[in-house]
Amino acid sequence: MRWRETLQLPSAFASQGFFLVADEIASGRSERRLPALRILAAHAAAELSRRRTEKTLRESEQRYRDLYEEAPIAYVHEDLQSRFISANRAAIRILGLKPEEVVGHVGIEMAPKTPEAQRRIQEAFASIGRGTDTSGVVLELRRKSDGQPIFIQWWSKPEPGGKYTRTMLVDITDRVLLEQEQARLKAQNLYLQEEIKSVHNFEEIVGSSPPLLEALEKVSRVARTDTSVLITGETGTGKELIARAIHFNSERHDRPLIKLNCAALPTSLLESELFGHERGAFSGAMQRRIGRFELAHGGTIFLDEIGEMPKEAQVKILRVLQEHEFERVGGNETIKTDVRVIAATNRDLRKAVRDGELREDLFYRLNVFPVELPPLRERAGDIPLLVRFFIGKSAARIGRRIETIGDESLERLVAYHWPGNIRELQNVIERATILATTSELRG
């Protein structure tokens, strides 16, 4: 007699169907077959459980992949040499990659070649090689698609096997650029505060003599333009005063006027002052420094004693005038700048060109619009006005009451040839004010 036995699986698997065991030969020993059948049923149940678990895992993995791909935070899977294995959409967008460029892309090569950027990224990846969890490091990179600078905050942790890393990064470019602009404005503010502390008579230009009025006519014509101006004249004739008049009557008057005396600094420091430097550019460069051209962006830079500028710096100044760009000392990042240049000198620059002390091309770039200031001996009619102006300033500062000056003293002042020009006259009046014992200035 033939028989069939049907064994129903446990209720947890009932939805998967039934397990059927059949034997064509009848036997009365079916009870002895039950253990074997139960083993077969257990194997079947385990297989069904495995398949159900795999399905759950596939669904979970798909949900994880969706979360990985659509997450607003960038995720990158890379090896210890910074070769990308995968990257989610946020990382591709932030880094400027195309999907087909991800696999094999070397992230460390996106850092600019500046000493500071290279130091940071080398230290970060060295820590991963030591098995260190690197958290919150700020790195500077260049976007692959357009080469624009980007700043990221970077977290990376080696996987347990130590061959790969799990990296998360956040784009903080806007925040860093804002901090950099705040730092630039802070440096600019400190500079301007120091300028305010200095004594400058830029509020007024005193005098009405024909030579002075001729120079002021040129100032009024050139001020509204962006033309480079070369102010010439003897020491003490007020070249800085004229530079300030040009700036404050220009469209750039609400931006800074930054000055630098080219004769006041050694050659080794002049380029750093003009263009700034990167950290580590030279011994003692402990941090990045913003140069005068960056401070003057959108405004005016006044280069006093331009005839004393060394040849090495002349080349870079010429590049700024021609290309409107420069690089910090020790860096290779090109910085664009919008700066009007006003230069001044008491030297004969044409002679300096003939003597090989000044580049001819730089001279012609600076000498677009020359303004020559007359010496004080050629504007003797202005001396009485200047004397009264300086008496008022000196008396107020020193705390003396000076009401007038003797005619004889004034005549001697007008007759003097003033080799030191207005600066010498100012010093003489201040000294006389200090020594005065009455309300009438004599000397």
C-alpha cells in the first residue's frame, strides 16, 4: 500500500507553503521516519529564513544607499592613498566631480600648492595612516570642475581592517571666506586707526599762489579717473597731502587709502609688506599676512619714495599695474586686485632710468599723469597764510595762546629760501610757539 505524509512547516513560515514527503512503498515503520522528516523540515525552514533575511538585508541596503546618496552631508569612501572608491552626490557636487571621475580620483591632489594648505592635508592623511580618528580638520581644496577655492571641514576614520577610510566632509567655504573678509577688514581698520593717530594736514591745502593753483587744477582733473598718478617735488612740498586730495576726491573715497614708504623698509621685508606672505614663507613667518595691495582692494595705494624701490619689487609692481594681479610671498595663488596706484618721489626718475636704477617700463606705467609740486620758495605769497595756519595748530596742541606774529618776523620768514619747504616751515613755527612768552610770536 502506498502512502504519503505531509508535514506542515512552523507557523512562522506558513506563508511560504508546505513541505511534502512521499513514499510509494507502504511501511509500518513511519514513526521511525519522523525524526528524519523533522530534520528535513528544519533545513527547509532555515533556507526559507535565510532567503527572507537576504531580502530584508537587500531592502535595508537599498534604504542605506538612498540615504547615502541623498544625504546633505558629503561622504567619501577612499583608501589610505586618498584614491576614491565611492562618493555620494553631495561630495560629487562640493568637489566639482563628474560621476565617472569618482573612482580612482586622488583627493589629496586637490589641495593647492601653498605651504599652509599642503601642511594641513599632509598632516591629516598622516594621522589616518597611524590609525587615528581625524575629526573636524579644516582643509583648503580646489574644485575639480573650475579650480575655484573651496574649504571643507573633514572627518575621517579608518575601517577596522585599516585599508580604507570612511570620510565625511562639510562645505564651509562661505564661512571661511566671511572670516577672511572679516580679518582683512580688521587689519584694514587697525591700519586706518594707526593712520588717524598720525598728524596729517589733509583736511586743507593752504595757499592761492599760481604755481599751487596750477597743481591743484591737475589734481581736480585726474581725481575722478582711475589713472595712475606720479607726484614729484622736493622733500617737504606736501606730496602725501596731494595724494590724499586725489583719493578723497575720487570715486574710491569710501574705500581705504593705504600708504607705504618704499625707502623705510629693507628689501627683504618690502615685498612682504606690499603683497603679503604665506605661513612658513621665510624664517619668522608664523602665520599668513595680508599685504598692502590686499588692504587697498577697491581703494588707492600711495607708494611714497618710489625711486627707492629695489629692482626685485619693481617687477611685481609692474605686474600689478599691467595685469592687476599678484602672489603672496611663498605662495602660488594668483590674487586679483582692483587698486589705483599713486606714486611720489623727490628724485629725478628719468635719470634713475638712465642709470639703470628704475625700470623704464615701470616709469612709463607710473608716469601716466604727472603732477609736479612747486617748492615753497616759488610760492612765497602763500607763506603768511601757512604761518597763521601752523600757529593755530601748534598753539592748540601745545596749549599756548598766540594771537599774532610780528611783521619783522613774518618778513624774515617770507624772505627765507626754505630748503626743507613746508615741513621745515611747520617745524620752525612749532619751535617758536613752544618758546613764545607773549601772545605775539617773534623770532
